[in-house]
Amino acid sequence: MNHVVLEEALRRIHNLPSLPAVVLDLLASMNQEDVDIDVLAKKIAQDQALTAKTLRLANSSFYGMARQVTTIAQAIAILGFRTVRSIATTAALMGTFTSTGHPGFDFAPFWRHAIAAAVCARALAEHLDINPEHAYTAGLLHDIGRLVLVTQFPSQYDATMAYRAEHDCHLLQAEQTVLGLDHAVIGHALTQHWKFPSAMQQAVSEHHAPSSVGVAPLSLVVMAADAIAHALDLSGDANDLVPSVPDGLWQQLGLSDEVLLQVFGQTENQFDGLSQVLGG
């Protein structure tokens, strides 16, 4: 089989466009205590596409606004800076990979699953001692390596999807068999290239780790969120399979059944609101 060589994949990652400067600033600010919100609000406002999506969300029924929000500053005042930062980051990442020219891959289920994993990771993080915004962004990005493979190696990825359908196996197994590497490896390389916070890079790298022993807390949350999002079947993908999770994952998270049921409900509610706005 014509395996994708890691060196070639890394070379193509470095040829991908950089994220908009404002998004890099937003990501960097997640680790900073003293953030100048006014400066970042002005930077978002200078990006028309980002502004439009952020305001559309602020005015959606999801947030039940009593009056029309017309500026980023108003959105921050009503929704809070952290929410606006997450939404702006989501909108920018969704715009990074074009869905044209790849007829064999359906981008809509991909982003539906990503959004479901993001809101689930944030819901889980709120019950643990983990930054919910880091969890949301890492959940959103966990499968981003797939988009690199789809857009940079389309014929090889078509062969991967064909292998998956023929053998009715998990995507990860198909990738490793056909490509010789998988989307977690590529996603990690991309988040390194984009200079994401190290905990997020690690979570993308480890979300299919075969064991939960020694895995970082944020990675455990993303691993669990990925499985829950698949189990809730929110992607709309008929071939969706729930990934196996390592033994001991749920015990390590230490959440009661009651809390997990609460997380399931929260994920479904927030997913509906977000996917309608961001998908439009």
C-alpha cells in the first residue's frame, strides 16, 4: 500500500496557511492571567467574517437575547469574554479548511462531531479541576488531523474510507493500515505548527491512547468527550462507531452516574444551539 510518509505529511502541514493573527492572540490569551479584553475585542472586530459569526451566535435563540447585539463589545458584555473567545476561535478554525474539491468526504458530520465533543469536554471540565475553555477548544480540535489528511492526501484518504467501509472497522485502524499513520499523529503536528498551548497539543495527540495510565487530565476529558459525542450519535454519520476507551477511564475521571447523565443532557442541548448557528 502507498503509505503516507510522516516527513511528507509534516512538510505539507508547514505549507498550510497560518491561522489569522487574531486567533493566535485569542489562543495565547487562554494561558494569560491579565488579558486586555478591549485590545482583543478590537482585533476580532477587524475580521469581518469572525465578527459576523460571533454576532450571529450572540443573537441566536441559543442565548435568548432580549435585544439585538450589534458590536463585539456588546457581545462580550452580555456573553462574557471567554464565551466570545471560544466562539471566535471555533468560527476561525471552521473556516481554515475549505470543503470544496473533496467530494468523497462530508465535512458537515465532521464539524457536527467536533462541536459535540467540544461542548461535552467543556461540560465534563466544569465538574473537574480543568479549564473549561481549554477543554472546549481541545474537544473541537481533537480530530483536526483528519482534515489535513483529507485535504492534503485525498486519494490515499479515499482508499482509507473504502477500507473502513469494506472491513467495517474503526477509522483509526483503517488509517493505520492504509496510511501507516493516523489523524492523532497529524493533528498533534498541526497544533504544534499552530503553536497551541501544550496541554491542547497533548490532548489531540492522546485522544486515542490505548491506555489511560499516565495520560494528562485534559487528554482524559477529550478522550471521554469523543466517546460520549459518538455514543450520542450527534454527527449524523450513518457509519459512526463509538471508539473503545481504555480500561479505567471513567474511574479516573471519578464522576458519578448522575453527573454523567447531566453531562449527556447538557451536551445535547448545547450542541443543538451551537451547530445551528455555526453551521449556517
